[in-house]
Amino acid sequence: MAAYPIDLGRKSGPFPTEAVNPAEKHYPTLYLDDIGSEMDLPDDGLMTVRFHKTSETTTDREGKKTQCVCIEVQEIVKVKGEAPKEDEKSPGEVLDELLAEKQKEGEDY
């Protein structure tokens, strides 16, 4: 079994599939669809989930192994939000400030 936590961030390979800065780390994305209710998740945090692995593929190219795993997220067990950095505003705060500015300028929104 692997040692946890595992940082899933990877630098871009020689043939990126999208325009990215190769010096930055990029992370896999988890999409939750058809959940049936609003989750009210924090912008950043720690999530514990119960899952079932539905498929797994390991590829070995020239001695470099990569793995793709498909999981079915069955339950969100726990969510703990992280406090934003002192100098960092949440997206909601930024939007609220922009709306207030536009309303001061007399624009309807």
C-alpha cells in the first residue's frame, strides 16, 4: 500500500494537452455530478470520502509507470474548510466588492 498523503500534482510533460505553464504543478480534477442537493463546500479544505474503485490501468513506457484510476465516490464522510490566507479574499468577497462598486456607479445588477 502507498504511503499517504500522496501529492497528485505533476509538472506538465513534453506534450501538454492544454496551454499550461510547465513550471507549475497541475492536479487531477474530481467532478461530482448529479448529487441531488447543494453541497456548500468551502473553497479549500480537506475531504474524506468513501469510494469504490471501478477500474485501474497501469502503463509502463520506457521504464516510467503511470496509473489511471476510476473511482465511484459513494459518500462524503467529512469536510473541513481551511481558513483563507489573511491577504487573500474569497471569490464571493471579490464579487460582492465589484457589485457594490457598480451599484455606487448607478448601474443596475
